[in-house]
Amino acid sequence: MRVERRSLEERVRLIVERLLEWYRDEPWWRREKAEPLRVMLSILLSNRSNRRVVRRVVAELLERYPRLEDMLGDPDGVRKALQPLGLAALRARAVLGLARLLAETGGVESFLGLPAEEARRRLLTIPGVGEKTADVLLMALWDADVFPVDTHIARIASRLGLVEPGARPEQVRRLLEPLIPRGLRARAHLAMIQLGREVCRPRRPRCSECPLRGLCSFPRGTEAG
């Protein structure tokens, strides 16, 4: 499947308009005015996690370990605190990797003072942090105008016919990011994730509830069951 670029640009613009009419929330990190370390930990732990559970676990971590040194000095305690999220050992490696990186840089504020590209390079050295997570962190804390793509967004883009079936998230990002108007990418990212979780689900998508119906050629009749 190939779509002419101008036609693709027009489709993406219309899709973003429809999505942002449906999803009116500001990014949660702006809405909640959370401190940077809380934002970092929340994003780091968000993959395949319930947002409310993440919020509770992060609050408990920060209460128990008010300093980075405290967290680094108790890896077993960190792992235990992450058990409600599952995959505790892997998540602990990421959390402790972040804490170590921040401590080595001189603390949270010093790290936030790095140029975005240098911060991204260093974030990618943390175990378990890939390009999508690094870009979400840049989007939230450096106000970077990027469009991170996860499996929800890649699935939606494929169903909409914007990319080839099976396109990898990074391929989807490289194609769509330049087509989404600057200043709208953070909200478009969050809107598509919400759509993927609630409506355009991997199985039994709720096509009749989709704000993009009429723009999508994905087969109907898969909603029941």
C-alpha cells in the first residue's frame, strides 16, 4: 500500500483534528503540575501498567526514598515497592538506572539543564529505556515537539492505512511526526494511546464508538463477543 504524500498529509491533518475534538485533556504532567522526578518515574513505569497503580507506587517510592542516594542504597526495597506493577526486577533495573544517571549528573535539575539530544542519548543507556520512552520524557520535561509511537499508535496507524501492516513503532514515528502540526504532537500522542486502550483495541475494537469512523477502512463487525 502506498499513499501519495499530499494525500497522506491531508489525511493525517484530518485525523488529528478529529482526535483532538474527541480528546480534550491537556497532558497529565501539565495538568497535575507534577515535580520532574515524579514525572520521570511515572513515564518510566507506565508501559503495560495501570495509571492509578503507577501513581500510587511512585508516591510510595518518593515518600520512602526522598533522596536519590536513599533509593540507590536499597535496591531490594525498590524492587519490592514495584511488585504491584509486575515485572518488578526489570522495572527496578530501570528505576535504579535512572536514579544512578541523575546522581552522576548532579541531580534532577542538573540533568534537566542538559540539551535535549544529550539527555536523550544518556536516557537510552538506562536498562529497559527505548526510543519511545526517551521521547516521551523529552516531550514531558524538555517540551520537545516529538511524536513518540507505542504499539497502540502503530496498530491504529496500520488500521487507518497510513503505514504498511506490521510497521515498527520507530518507522511509524519517522513517517507521521513531520506530518503532525507542531504544538499538537503531545496531545495527538496521548489521544491515540487513549483511543488504542479504550476503542481501537487489539481485539474486538469498538468501531461504532470511534471518532475516526468514516476515515478508517478497518473491517467492521468485529465488535461483538
